[in-house]
Amino acid sequence: MTDRRDALRAALGPVGVWSFALQTHPAAIEQAAAATYEDLGYRAAWFPESIGSKEAFSHAALLLAGSPRVVVATGIANLYARDAAAMVAGARTLADAYPGRFVLGIGVSHAPSVAKRGGMYGRPIETMTAYLDAMDAADWVGPAVERPPLVLAALGPRMLELAAQRADGAHPYFVPVEHTKVARERLGPDPVLAVEMTAVLETDRSRSREVARAFAGRYLASANYANNLLRLGWSDADVAGTGSDRLIDAVVAQGDAAAIAARVREHLDAGADHVCVQLRAPDPADLAVGGFTELRDALGETMGRKPRA
């Protein structure tokens, strides 16, 4: 498995793009944006699967078709949206069409989102374990093709350990740098750690916190994310409402491009193999091409940083 994981580290590169905006535009605009991210030097583009948004596999196919080299990753494909056989079939279809360019990130989502789908939210570890078993057992009658890299949406210690045992790595979301240190310790040295990092490219701290809080509120209202922060030592007061200033500043990088680049390096130094940056603007549909250009310039040699040995 080490060879697969090393290949994934190399394919993702040290810094990528994570974007809600990639699900809000017509296909041609999204394809052009993905091609632009690639031209800027970001090797990977991550997108979510939200209620009422584009379906994960068809969306990935659109993005893959729009650029010749960029790696496209689901962050995450909701296992409650499809059975395990459909998950395997969709992933292998894309792996066949775009060898080495699709990464399957899957997760158990959250109880309110699952309820909106009409499902019943199960215990996360038990649900994920049974789903992975079913994926392993799924038949595939298409062309002989290896299943693409698999990462699990993982925050807590048990899900991180499961990711180390059953997947190629983990994809934590909405986390401060201190979580990256904990995640690396739980995963061990071999699995890939691909960390989402939210940032606001704004030097006025009052305005940047306003954007950050508008983004963070719904995550702090989620038991999974709030409990993860509490495990790290943050207080009930810190995670209440839209969060304390100290918490918001720790979870959402803010400032000029140099400050955001510095936070990327902190995650990498803490053990991340890949940091996919989500640039938030007052307009959630902003594809942030200008911002990613500034960040690329500020990152400099970090964009070409060699994978962790």
C-alpha cells in the first residue's frame, strides 16, 4: 500500500484548491476555472457533495474533461447518497477514463444532512466500516482497472485509525493546525494526510472575521465539528454561536497572501502531505481565481515542495 500512497502524495502535490464555488456555476465556467487552477500550478481540485448541488461523480467527470492534467477529488462523496456498489462503479468508471487523476474521498456526512435525504444517520465508525466492507465485496464488470485512491473524511481518533487501516489516507475539514499534528500521530507515517484549510484573503480583520464567521457558523452548529474542537481543548464558550475570535482565527486563516501561505506551511510542517485551500469571499460563488494567483505567488517554492519521505 505504501507505493499507492506515495503515488497519491506525488499526484496531489503540496497545495491544492478546495471550492464550494465549483458546484455553483455552469459546466463550461467550472471547467475553465479548473483549467486555470491547473495553469497556476495547483495540481488538485477538491469539491463537496452538498444537498441540492451537483452529483459527485458526474460533477467530477465534468471537471476532469475540462482540464488535461488536474487531479479531481471528492471532498466528500456522501456514502448515504449511494450504495457501496454504486460508489465503486462510479469511482472505477472515472479511473478508467482518467487514469491517475481521480481521488475518491468519502464520508458519513452529518445527521441533519442525512435526514434531508430521508435517511437514518448511523453510528459513524460502524457505518463506515460496514460500507468499506461492502465496497470491497462489490462486483465490477467493467474493464480491468484498479480502484482509484481512497481517502476518508476523518476528524476523531477512531475514524483516523480506520483511514490508516482501510484507505490511502484521510481528509480532515474545518480544522486548526493543532489537529493536523494529532491526525499525523494517529495515522502514522505512511497514510496520506490531505487537509482542507479555509482562508479569507482580507487584511482588515473586522471584515475577514465577518466572512469567516458567516462560513463557520454552520460547522460549529454541527456536533461532529464542535466535538472535534472540544477534543482538542477548545472550550464550550469557544465553539458557541459563531465562535470566539481566537477559535475563528485558528480555524480560518486570514490576512494577506503571505499570511495565508504561512498557515499552509504550518499545516505541512505539522505533518500534512497536502493542503487544499478554500478561499472564502463575501460571495460564496466567487471562484477566487485572482486570490489563488496571489496565493501561488506568496507560496513560491512551497508549490513545488517534495513529498514527505
